[in-house]
Amino acid sequence: VDSFAADIDKLAWHAIKVLVSFAVLEKQRVPATDFPAFVLRLPFAVSINHRYLNLPEDQLVERVEHELLLVNALRREDGFLVAV
């Protein structure tokens, strides 16, 4: 918790990953081609990005997808991103 409190950008990025991960988990799977629009329809994630990180939308989506795949929170399956 102390590391997050000391680095608000780290906390903001973690919050976005958790929000996106939970949203996909709720749906169970999202067509990979729809993933950018899916992420950008999550108002709180978009708001956190604008307030703290200010990443361009395409970079936000690419980074969150990459990192969630990397930690096995998502996997690719038959054209979908699936919650693990």
C-alpha cells in the first residue's frame, strides 16, 4: 500500500488494470476486435487515465491488453479475449 501511496501513477495504472479485468470477467469474454471500444466504454478507467496518466487511447488499450495477457488475467481464444 505504501508503494501505491508514494506513486499515484502506479496506483492509477493498477486501478485501470483491475477495472478492465473485472469488466471482462463479468462478461467472461470479449471479441478481440471489440476490446478497444470495450475498454474505452469503461468511464472510470477512462477518467483515471485522463486525470493521472494521460495516455493516448490507443496506447492505453494496447498497454492494458498486453499487461493483462502477460499476467494471465486474459487469454486469447478463437478471436476472443477470455477472462481467466
